Amino acid sequence: MATQQTRRRSVTQTHERVAQLGWKRSYHEPVPIYDTRYVFPDKAKDPMKQVMRDYLPMQLEKDERVYGGFDAALRAGMPTKADERWLQIMKPLILILVYAEGAAGRCMSVVMDVVPNEELLNGYHVQFVDEVRHIGMQMNLARWYAKNTPDPAGWHKGQEYMAENLFTRAGVNMFSHSFTGDPIAAGFTMMTVIETAFTNVAFVALPDVATRNGDFIQATTYSSVQSDEARHISNGYATMLTVLQEPENIPLIQHDLQQAWWIVHAFVDPFVGTIMEYFSTDRSDEESYLTKWDRWIRDDWYRSYVEQLGKMGVDIPPAMFERARERLVAGLHHKTAPLAFATWPLAFWKFDPLTQTDFEWFERQYPGWYDEYGATWEAYAALADPEENALLLSGLLDGAPPFCFTCMLACVLDDDMCHRTCQDRHGVERTRFYCSPECKWLDETNPGRYTGDRNYFDKHHGKALSEVIVELGLLRADGKTLVGQPHLRTDRMWTLDDIRAADLQITSPNITTAEAMGLPCGSWHDEGDPFGAVQGDGNGFQPVTLYGGGGGTNGDGRNGYSLDDLAAAAVGSTPWVKL
Amino acid sequence: MAGEVRAGERRQRRGEDPERQFQWVVPKKRKASVYEDLTLDTQPSVHRFMRNGWYCSFPDGRGTWDDASTELAVATWSAFRDPNELWERPYYQQGAQCEKEIDAAVEGARAEGLNAGMPDAWVEFLRRDGQVTAFVEHGIWSIATRRSRAALSDVLTHGIVLYAAMKQRQAQAHVIHGMDLDQDLGDVTIEAAKERWLQAEAWQPTRRLVERMGTITDWAELIVVSGLVVEPLLGAGLRRELLLRPALANADPVTPVIARNAQREWAWWRDFSQAFTEFVLTDEEHGAANRDIVERWLASWEPEARAAVDALEPVFSTAPRADFAAGREAVVIDQEALKAACGLSTEVPA
Ligand SMILES: [Fe+2]
Ligand SMILES: [Fe+2]
Ligand SMILES: [Zn+2]
């Protein structure tokens, strides 16, 4: 209810005055807890400005619309009208996106810790508040689905499952890049790549699929999220223009932006591509993921953003970008999807077998699709009934590709898969597989970054599938029916007994592939570590020997690389991978 | 996690559909609140469900989150709750309400010509020092927002972020008020206020204190120092004793609305900090060690905070109807009461 008078307050003048709040410290300089290799010019580029007097009512109004929408959706009977196949995949999708929101917020905090330019700080902070909003709205969406949709199982232990799931844990890994390590590199990962390139896919294209499948509450929520992204993209651009002013940052930008691009692509493209195309029942959209990608990522981002940076001295070789597209063309998500479906007993949602209508749609979008993948999908559908007493996973796991040490997804493209061996902290030689030379490059140039028990199947190697299901708590309230199911029916649901009858022993493709190739051990699981990790982290971190160096130069086994060493390794001594 | 009552089990006994509940949420009361459902475990942890450790670490060996980010230790950080359960929706409702009330006060003052009723000496005070507190709030904002990320649970991080957001709102409210006064009365500039902040002797101990807060590297220290020392002594001293009380006495139509809203937000942070302190002091295993650390922090910050307040006497003396001695006594009593409520000794460190 702003009045004539108050409304006449000049926006420019308000910003000018508010910008005066920063001052140069005289008594104590701020002490950062994160390190950056970047240097900063005196004068930063201004991002889009935001003053709380306008910001708060604006966000409140958007919130009211979203939360009001939930009641409307209930009155309209949306929970039972929305497509079930779609509702199922919301379980992992929403939860990993909630993690992404938290990552985006925390990204702001690390960036603020090192960026000295007052002009930029307010924008970052307002974004963190936005991200808290996004978490609230999306958890509310999750809660609403849990309370109201026909099959809530999976939501009930959603955050527990999310942390351990084959696919969402790879998302945790990827989004964590946006608030660990060098804050500016983290900032590029979140603001320049995830938000500028991919939010159109996640928050515009996906809600469109939702609407087509009768789920308009997802669309309402995510459109509201997306309405904040313009400011976040502006933060990213201002950050970029600011660091660009210092010539010594240029090689760092080139390096970090490529790495950011790659890790985001390596997770988002197979993950979102699979969700959009394999979990939509509605087939009215004749635009494939690849076509959308060309529009949002290639045209709107790469060509109109990344290429334009060339004019400002940032030379990003097109190889990285073209390679990502080639991988999509080569079937990155089409080869990932069958693996996702085959691992249904380990999932916390149900999968719906593809139908004739789906086959036709895929064939129209990707000519030759049926010849290549049809048989797998026919087999999947045929084995959906527990009466068949067989799991597609049995056949698949033997020949399955190993999982990538960097992006944690399967190395589905044979020509791209590569490996290296390195010593663990006990001096034991082990093999790391990578889905691509680029992922290998990321690992090589970021010593100590990739930690934890990373290869999904290593710790389950040799166990019965039923045992793993129990261990992961993937059972419904009756204590015997699986949460994950290979079909949407409410009858003929698989139980633990059915799984036992199918008698499947888990093997880790990382272990078996290394054996088959005559390589050193492919497992990175360590029974003796509290987190099962050969390469621990945080408390008691032990570095792996890289670059032929010794095991930690500080005498205590801790990583002795200085930031200068890392920067040198990043831009100089480790050349860009040959493709 | 050991010993925590699983929400799901509890609900099953009550016959609710367990698959429709977020079973990972361990409710503080009988039933999980919306706040708990929407907040808890949105920041995953290796002490909760990430059984494989952190996937992404810093080159110096710190994990995605790092237990050593604070000196304090507790059985499980995820057990801490904001007693007022603030999450995004009520945050925006309350924040927007603050701004609406201030705008309405400005509008009312203009419509009724209330600014003319303020004594000249009070207007002079507003010109000189009315906006200086904005720098205090802004300075606290800049460290709070930087330390939010390292905190070891979602509840803690969100709390610090929203606290920072309140600080920024408060700082900007002063600046916008200055603009409005400039328009109505003339000669109210942010430059003059900044000059006072940077140069005036009386403000320098305050500035030194706020700048020192920027050196805090431990997020828990930030909660304790802001919540138990700086806000109750200096923050409340400025908002209530320098601005709110005298402004009311001087028929100032807008300043009291600004100060009262900021005090309302402070009350939330006071409760949060108090609950946090009680939480760390009562931890079965680490409580005693935590008490030593918290007391060390208080000993390190209290003298400087008190000195900053003391140095403000000349500022108070130019604010008509402000009573420095009474104001100082009031904030000291309040802070001691707050410490006592936290279970801390109220002895003043030398
Ligand atoms: Fe977001
Ligand atoms: Fe964002
Ligand atoms: Zn990879």
C-alpha cells in the first residue's frame, strides 16, 4: 500500500544511498575462511540492484500465489488427476533440486567471503535469501505430494534415500562443486553454468512437461523459483565482468568455466534428459531434449554468452561444449535410462514400462532409437511382473560399465571411457574409471576434491540384492513390499521374497571391469573407514598421490599442495586433455 | 543419531499413514511442525544419512561441511531448533510487514504534517547521527552472511541467513528514512552520516567492534557474540535507548516505527541465540568444554562492547531527552538477565 509520496522515492537515488553503507576498514580487515586464486579490481560491475523495501513485499506476493496454489490444486483434485508416471519421478527430482537450492545459497556465502567489492555483496546476499525461499517452497511441494498423491512411498524417507541413491548422490556430488573449493570457481559453477545455462531447462522446460502431465502445482512452484533467477544470473554476470578486469584472472576463468561446464553437463544432461523423456506419459511435445538443449544451452547460453566472452579476452575453446552435445547425440541419456530402470529395486520411486506410444515418440525424435534400445525396453516390460521371477539387472550388471570417479554416473559411452591408476594412502595401486577424458581431467587437476565412498556398487560387491535393499531401508510400511517398483500397478508389487527368489548377487562393475582389463583393483571402498572411503575427507583427510609426488608433504599425511601449486597445475603444467 | 526417537515409529503408533509423513524429521514436540518438515535435513550430513562421507572436499582437506568449523561440539547439531520456527514464508510476511508499517508511518507523517512537531534539536540530532546506526547493522550483516554457509545444520544456516537479512533490512530502513527526511526537511545526507561513522571519536570504538566482528571465523562464535554481547549491549542500546525512547519523547513520527520493528527482529535473534547457547551448554558430553569456550568468547568481547557503549555518551548527550546513564544501565541489566537465562555466569569479565 505504497502511497503517492513513498512511491515517488527515486530508485536510483535509493541505490546510491544504500551503496554508501560499505566502508573501508581501518581497525580490522575481514578474515576469510575460504581461499581464492583470483584477484579483484577496485571497481566492480554492478549487478541488478535490490533494496529490501521493494524486495520483501515482492517476494511475499509471489509466495502468496504459490502457497495459495496448493489449496487450489487440492480443490481441483490434481493429486489423482496428474499422471502417475510423472508424480513418481518427482520424488528424486524435487529432493535433489532442494539440495541444489541449498548449494546455490551457500555458494553466495563463500563468494561473499572472498569478494571485496561492496557493490556485489548485496546481490549475493539477497540471492541467499531467495534460495532459502526456494528450499521452503520445494519442500512444501514435496510435503504436499506426500500428503496427497496416490502413492506417497518414497517421500516418507526421502532425505535418507536421497543421500544414498545411485543417481541423486551424483547430484549431491555435482551441486557440491558450487560451494566447495575456490569460491569464484564455485560461483561460476552455480551462477554462470547452472543458473544461467540450465535453469531454463530445469525450471521452464520441466514445468512444461509437468503441466502436460496434469501437474500444474509443480509448474506453479518452479515458475516462481525461476522468477528469481534473472537476478541470480545477473549476479553471475557481474562477477564474471568484475574478475575479467584483471588480466591475470583470464587463464583461471578459462580453466574454471570449462571445468564448471563439464561437471554440470556430466550430471544434468543424463539426469534431466532421462526424466524429461522417460517419465512423461504425455507425448504431445514434439520437441526432444536435444532440441530444447540446442535452444536453451547452445543458442541462448553458449552462443550468446560464452562466445561473447571472447570479445573480452576469455578464450573458451569450443571443444568442451561440442563434446557435450556429441555425447547427447551419441545417446548419453538413452544409455543412462535403461540402467536407471534396471536398478529399480534400489530406487525410492516407481518406474513405468515404456509403451508403444512412447516407442513411436522416441523413434520420431531420434530415428533409429528403436533398433538400438527397443529390445531392452521390451525386456524391461516383460520382466515387470514378479511372476517372471527375473530381474533385468541380473543380465545388465555383468556387462555394465563402471561408474565415473568424477561425476559418479555410469561410463555409458565406450569411446569416451578412460581410466588411470593411482596409489591410495596405504600405497596400494587402484584404478579409477572415468566416463570421459574431461572427467579424468577434472580429477587430475583437483587433487583432494573427490572424496568419499564414490563407486556406488563397491561396498555392495558380493552381497545379495535383497540384503542391500534391507540395508538401505527401501521397504514400504508393511515391511516387505519394495518402495521401488518396475511398474505403476498397485497389484503384483514386488516384495523382498520376490527379490530373494530372483537371487541376484551384486557385483560392482568397477571391480569386474578392472579385473577384466587386467588393471589394479577397481574398488575405492574401504571397510575400515567410518565412511567406507579409501580416500577420506574432512576430518582426517589423507591425500592420494598424484603427479608422482609423495604421500602428503606436511608430514601428517595432509595434502601439502599450496594454492599456487594448484593454480599452476590447473592452467599450466597439466595440458587440456587430448581428445 | 543414536537415541533419537524416530518420528515414523511414533506416528505409526498413533495410527497415521506412515508413508505420508516425513519420517526423517525428528519432531521437537509430539508432532512435526511445518517448519520442521520444510527445513530439517535439507542440509545433508555425514552424521545423518550420507553414509559414504563427503563427495566433494576442499584442497586443504576440509569436507563439504567441516566439523572443525566451530570449536564447539555437540552430540548432533541437527537436534537444534529455532524456538520461533522461522522459515521463509513467515520471514517474508514479517519482513514485508515491517516495511509496510514504516511506509505507512512516513505517509501519515506527511499527510498530517507531523514532522513539523519535532523540536529543532531532535532534527539536528537526526541529521547528524540518525543514520549512523545503519553502519552498525550493515557491518554485522556483512559478517553474518559470510559465516552462514559453514554452520553445521540447515536450521543453523537458515537462522544466520535470515538474521543477516534482518540486519540488512534494518540498515536500509535507516538510509531510506534519511532520504525521506532529506526530502521533507533538507540536509539529511548519507555522506554526513558516513563521515561521522568514519571520523567522530565517539563512534570509533563502535566501529572498531563491528570491524572486529568481521574477523570471526567460527560461525558459533558469531551467534554467541552477536546474540549475547553485541546486540543486547550495543544494538539494543542504539535502537531502544538512543533512537526509540528519545524519538517518542520528541514526537518523531517515523523513527520509533523503524526502531521498534528492528527490536522485534532482535527479539527473534535473542531467542535463537539463547536457545543455541543453552543447547551447547547442556550437551551431555561436551557441555562443560563448550561452557569454557563460550565464556572465553564472552570475556574476549564483553569489555570491548561495553567500552563501545560507554564511548557513545557524547552522542547520547546531543540527543534531546536521551538518558545515557539510564539507557546504559538498562542494557546491562538486560544482557545480564539474558546470560543468566542461558545458564551462564553474569559476572562481568575484567
Ligand atoms: Fe534457487
Ligand atoms: Fe538461483
Ligand atoms: Zn564422468
